[in-house]
Amino acid sequence: MASLQEYKCPCCGGAISFDSTLQKMKCPYCDTEFDVASFQAYDESLDQQQPDNMQWQTDTQSQLSEEETQGLRSYVCDSCGGEIVCDENTAATSCPFCGNPVVMMGQLAGTLRPDYVIPFKLDKEAAKRALSEHYKGKRLLPKVFKDQNHIEEIKGIYIPYWLFDADADADIRYRATKIRSWSTADYDYTETSFYAVSRSGSIGFERVPVDGDSKIPNDLTESLEPYDYSEATDFRTAYLAGYFADKYDVDAGQSVSRANERIKRSTEQAFASTVTGYSTVSAESSSIRLRDGKEKYALLPAWILCTKWNGKNYLFAMNGQTGKMVGDLPVDKGAYAKWLFGLTALIGAVVFAGSYLLWML
């Protein structure tokens, strides 16, 4: 079984975790508070500690097939002795028997150790309130959804991210037009002038985020952005106590293509914003070259809420730093039909009014 780490209160010996409201470690038993930095020496001593290796090949173990054990890891809780079984990417969780928070040290060592972490600033209750606020103002949301929709699971999780820095040199050519119209007593005239517009320059990017967890949909994690990276701090495992965390299963090399897409799109948008004063503008060619690229590994906070209504599961997420809530909601088909009918009738009325005015002229 692999080794894990629990943070114990020096005063009473109870399991402690990171309190997002206090931004400190807090013991839920004696209410003693500790600065995260005070656990640095404790972390270093535990990193050097050698775990027991006393494995027995029992009959039960020999009966498990390779397929059944593939991707699973087993840990022993230091508090109650219970066995914690989780997948190979889990870096922090809680014991299913005593509930104490634990951190899997082997998942955060060496090249797997994050460079940065943004600690949680909002707690579970804030996530519940944000979900209720998310329901408000949604005219097409079924009225019974808010009352009958039940939260099946809510957990705070540190999502692994790759943060890319790079400078981009770009040469982009545009096709632009200027259109001038005028009328005389007999004719209406339109003059279209065509222009070739070029832009060249450099633009720098810092901390372009790409999530490294294949289990969480990319559109969900990107919707949680932006994070305030000025609040990122050097990684310490104490920040993970009381939360879930995964190590990356999509490495930096596999994430480069998505980072390149985001950099390319942002570069083209930035350069296009400088082409002004024309009636129309369209890009004809684009050449973007990256240099001085590097990446850092970070853990960013999010609350994941799983709900269920009418036999269907709905997934929501809240940025654990800023409180931004995202997620799909069901649509009341009856309300949607009424809205669509009303919109169609409004468009028809506008068209009729316009036609009538033209006829009167």
C-alpha cells in the first residue's frame, strides 16, 4: 500500500484541514488555528520518511485479475486503520470510514509536485448559495426544478492545470473595404474601395491555462476562468487538507496543442482590433511563431456539484476563488414554445409594419 499524509493538531491530535474563510489550518475539535507556513518543516520531514513495506500475497489478492486492479491504489488511514481505495490519479481525499482528510504524498513528489496553488477562498455553503442564485432569472427553467432538484454530491477539488508562458511574433494580412454611397436626382451610387492591410508585431502571454484532468470536461473548466493568478502561492500540501485533488493525467506535451489554439486565437483577435476605419475586414493570411515557451504546473480550486432531477444528472461547477458558477440547466418545453411563438409574432409584426410604411410612401 502506498503512503499518505494526514495533518494532526499539535494540541489535541485531531485531524485538521485548510479553512478557506480563515486562510489558515484549523482544528475542528479544539478550534486551534495555524498558519500554513508553519507546516513546511513538517512536510519536509514527512517527505524523507520511509513507508512500511510489509506486503503479503494472500489468496484474495491472487484472485484479483490485472484488469480489476489496474488504475487503483490502496492506502491505510493513519487515524482509524481503514483502507482507502482510489484511482491512480487521486492526490487528496478523505477516509471513507472516519472522514479524516488525507493527502497522497507520492502523487505530489518530484516532477509531480505542483509549482503553484491558488487556495480556496469560498466554502461549501457559498457554493450552495451560488447554485441557488444561478437558477434565478432563467425564464425557460422549469418552475419545479429549483424545488425538486437535489444535490447528490458536492466536493471541493483542486484541478490540475498547465500554465503556459510564451511570446508570439505575428504577421497577419487583411482584406478590407471602404464603402461610400450617395444619390442624385436620377441615380443611387455605391463606391467600394479595396485595401490590403498588414500587421506585424509581438505579443506576450503569461499563464495561459490548460487543465490536465481528462475526467473533467474542457468546456466546463474553461468556463470557470479567469482565475486571479496574483493570489497564487508556492505549493504546500497543507492547502489540500480537507479537499479532493487529482494529479494530472494529461501531461504538458499533450496540452500544448490546446495552449497553441488559445494563443493563436487571442493573437488574431488582438491584431484584428487594431484594423479600424473600414467597412469590412477579413483575414487573408496569418503567420504566428512562438518563442521562449515554458510551462508551470498548478492546482486551481473549484467546487463540483452533481444534481439530479427527473432521472437525469446535471453537473455544475463554481470557481473556488472568485465564485463564478457555470453549468447547464433544463429547458421548460412549454415555456420555450410560448417564447418562440411570441418572438415569431413580434418579428412578423415588425415586418408587417415596415411593409405598410413602405407602401404608404
